[in-house]
Amino acid sequence: DLAMAACRASVALQQQAAMAKSTNHTAHNQSYKNHRNGIKKPFALKKGQRRALKGMDPKFLRNLRFAKKHNGKGRESEE
């Protein structure tokens, strides 16, 4: 019984090794799909408009607020 179990295990390992491998990632057809509607430039914002900050990194936005608040303050420049 022990020999039969070992034989079955070795056959199972051989079958697993013989299985076909599949690709994890491919860019096939993506370029074609992108060019179907044309790759467009991001539209320019009109005068007075700003990009939305929604979805940006919160740590970056917090630092941005402090930078804007303290812009121009600090050490006096020596001329």
C-alpha cells in the first residue's frame, strides 16, 4: 500500500509538471483599442479654473496647505 501511494504521488507530480503555463500579463490589443477612439490630449482648463484636488494623496494635500499658508514668510533675504 505504501509503495502504491508513493507511485501515485510521483505520477501526480509528473502530471503537474507537464501542465501548460499561462501568461500573467499581456499588452496584446491594448494599443489597438486605445487608438480606436484616438489618443486625446487632456483638455486645457479655462482661465480661472483649477484642477480638482479630490483623489490626491492626503499627505501631499496637507503639506500643500501649509506651504501655501506660509509662502513668503520666513527668513528675510539679504540683498
